[in-house]
Amino acid sequence: MTSTTDLDHFNPVEALKTMAVAEVATKYYRRANDPEGLYRAIEVQVSEQRKFVLWWDRQKKGQGERTDIIPRNRSVTKLEDLKLDKMTVSRWRKRFVDPVKYENFLTSVKEKCLRIVVPGTGVTASKWTGEDTWYTPKKYIEAARAVMGGIDLDPASSAFAQKTVKATKYYTKDDSGLDHPWQGRVFLNPPYKMPLIRQFVEKLIAESVGEAILLTNNNTDTTWWHKAMNEAQAVCLTAGRISFYNEEGESSSPTNGQTFFYFGANVDRFSDVFGEKVGLILARIDGNK
């Protein structure tokens, strides 16, 4: 754990360089299917993030500002000096400053690192900085419910997500929806990382569900997107990007738009609801394949 002495010698510039190297290392170890290496890289990254926040908060309280770690006649008085923003530091503070939260996070990450190399686990990892699950905003869940009349199954979900989705049945990353049958009216916002997104899309197409709405990003060049497009009775291309949120209420910043795929007989209802509230509708002329 970080001590006062550690902060006395803390160099924020070097810490940011270490974080960047660790970020590259996480990508390497994930590709190499090396869970131990992945965990070590993440541990280094979040340790530096924690120390940075402790150091920064100490600086702001005037408890030992150091100027010998940066170019002469220039002190770090703004986060912009280090090319950081307040939201990023605030996110690190919420996750890592409290020692109990920090230790719990590392324990959780160790478990996730073991899962990430096993296909079909339902892990929805985007970056290994604690930000591995993003949730669909309420307005889109309500639109899906308005089309289908309810949601019987959410196969890639969590207890937190169900505060909004309220599906009759749901599966989490711990009991992987890929290993269970799907039935009824399904709402699916799958993990966006390969190969999971492909596996979830293919399972939805293969299962004999009564009706389904699938939410993905607009990766129109991928095989799985074309498979979903070829099987769906209608799609909605979002006007703008969806700001997903996490358990702390923070919003994501997607780099592209999203697609809602509709599978079912009620194409007119889907077109009316999503066309009015979400974006552009493309439907098969006869509503069928």
C-alpha cells in the first residue's frame, strides 16, 4: 500500500509513462492468453493511478508541492499540464483511493483475468481499468418493452442492469448465457469484444426465440453484423451515439453509432416506436426474410 514516503518521491510524469506502458502490456498479454501477465500489467497500471490521485490531492492541499520533477520554473498546478482531465482523476479516486475498494478491485480483476482467456464466459471487457460493463439507458429499454410487450430474457446482463431491464430471467457473466437455452421475448446487449459479440449474435440467430431486439455497435464491416442484418426483419440505425452508463453513473463516449436489430413479426410496431424515438428504420418489404 502507498505510504507518505512513497508520495514524497512520487513523479507524476514518470507515473503516466508507466501507465501507458502497462496499457500496452495488457493488450499484449490478452492476445497471448496469459492471465498472470495480464493481471500484473493491470496491477501496475491501477497502482500508479492510485498513487497519482493521492499525490494530486496532497498537492492541492499544499502538503508538499514538488517542482524538481518537471521542467525548471514550471510547476504542476493544473491537470492540463499533465494532459489529464478532472473526470479521469475523479474516476480513479472513486475506485482506488479507499484501500478496501482498491483491494477488492484487484481481487475481482484477478478472477476476470482468468476468464478473459476462456471463450464464452460472458465477460464484457473493454479496458482493464475497472470499466468493463456499460449499461443501456432506460429510454431504449422502454422502447424495446413497448415493442415486445415485455422482456422474458436478458442473456448478457447483471443484477444492476435488471434495475432497468426487469427481465423475467437473466444470465450474468458468472453463469454465461451462452451455455443456456433462450426463449420468449429477448433483449440482448452483448459484450462488444470478440469473440463474444460474434458468439452471442450467432446464438440469438440459432435459438428459436419468440421475438428479440439486439443492440450492437455499427460495425458494418464485420461478419457478425452482416449475419444479424441478413436475419433481422428490421433494423434501426441510431441518430447519434448512445451514451451508455456504468454503476457509478458515468457516461461512455462511443466512437460510433449503434444498431438495433429486430427479430419478430411485429415490424410495424418496431418501426413506429424506434422510428419516432431512436433513428432511421430499414425493414424488409414483406416483413420476412
